[in-house]
Amino acid sequence: MEAYIRIVRWKNLIFILVIQWLMQYAVVHPMLQTYGFEIYNRDIFNILLYSATILITAGGYIINDYFDVKIDRINRPDRVIVSEKILRRFIRSGTCHPFT
């Protein structure tokens, strides 16, 4: 379970969430109020936006680790997660063999 949490880089995801929230309430809302726009605080839309951003970013981290295994073994061999702690499927001749 720890490997799955590490592969999505949870600290970065929390940082992204905090920055996104701060930008909304410290930059966007004051700017809109300055120009006379009325702000409707719809929490469900904010939650959906935050969730989508976090899930897309986590997916990008997973895809990056999946395809950069060779480079990661050279640059940071102590922190390789895919193929060491999480098994990677082997793809041969255009077909996927999940049991090899």
C-alpha cells in the first residue's frame, strides 16, 4: 500500500491542492470583486475542480513512473517503485501478456 501512495507523490498533490485553493481565494475572487463581478461560491464545483486536478496529476505521475523505469534506475536507483514494488506488465509483439 505504501508503494501506491508513494507513486502518486502525495506531498506534491497536497501542495497543488493548497496552491489551487489559495489562488482562488487570494487572487481570483479579489480580482473579480474589484471589477464588480458577483461571486457565487458553489462548493460542489470547487470540489469537482480540485478532484479533477488531483486525479489527473496523480495519473500523470503514475504514467511517468511506468515509462521511465530505465531512466529512474540510472538517476535514482534507491527510489524506483515500478517493477520493484509494483509489478509491471510485459508487452511483447503488440499483445499484452499479464501472466508472464
